Amino acid sequence: MFKLGLTGSIGMGKSTTAKMFMKEGCAVWDADVAVHGLYAKSGAAVAPIEQLYPDVVINGSINRDRLRQLISEDPEVLKKIETIVHPLVALDRQNFISAADAKIGVFDIPLLFETGGDTYMDAIACVYVEAETQKARVLERGTMTEDQFETILAKQIPIAEKRAKSDFVIETDTLEHACAQVQSVVKAIERQINAGSRP
């Protein structure tokens, strides 16, 4: 399987772009979905996290609000959670690779570069949109304040740097434009697969 990492910053249309890759016949693995599964009832991360922080478990699943609260109070909590969650996410990704029969696997990982996940990929695609559009999209969702948005952005590698490190850049200004770029990325990768080369 050719492994294509898909990344970008918040509000740039990554999830929508991942669905476009799926329509083109690619298998898609979503890091956020994997984490949700680990935190859900009987998820693999629940028991080890409960041993450290019993207050964050409610009805057998991790309460993400309580976990966020703990992390904001003590930055060390995040490091401890990551030592539990990261290996489990890596295992989930490996199981996906073993089970999928598509030639191209797309790995939707928001913090791909930040976590070093790019080293496991054959190529990287970065979704991109102008900063004004990005901000408008995020605030239109009504799920976070402008301050929260800026805090998240501050923790991410700047989009210009992500674009520079990527093999492909997909501009998500319109659905039609994004779709056309996804199709050309898939064709480019298929040519590489057929030629037996990597970018």
C-alpha cells in the first residue's frame, strides 16, 4: 500500500478532502476517529487512563471535557496520556494497513508533522486555504471562540511550513477545485506505483 499522509491546519477542509480521496477508491484512516474509538466504552485506552486519572472516566468511557480540564491545569497530564494513546493509535493504524486492500491508503492526521508521523509516509498532501477563509470556517461552526482558535493555531506548525514540507498541496477554496486536485494527486501516485517509484 502507498501511504499518503493528509494534513493541514484546523478549518482547512481536511475531512472533506479525505472523503474525496475515498470516492477515488483510496482507503482512508482517520487519526481522530481512532482516538475516539480508544476513548469510547471498552476502548483500549480507558483502563490505563482510568488507573492514572479515575475522575475522567464516566460510564466506562473517557470524558473528553474532563480530560481537557485536567490537561489545562497540569501540562504533565498530556505527556502521560500521550504515552498511553500514541502506541495504541499506531497499532490501530497498523491493523488498518494490514486489513485494507486498496493500492493507496490516505492517513488523515491533523498533527502529522508535529508528531513525526510524516516519517512513516510515502508522500504528504497538505490541504490549504487562505487564513481569512480558515478563520471564518472555524468560527461559523460555533464550537469555539476566537481565542480558542488562536490557541490551537499556536500549537500547530505554521501552514506555510507544512506546505513547504509536503509533496502535494490541495487548495480547498471550492469543492470543485479541491476535487480536481485530489483526482490529479491520485493519478500522480498511481503513475508512481506503476513505475515502482516514490516521490
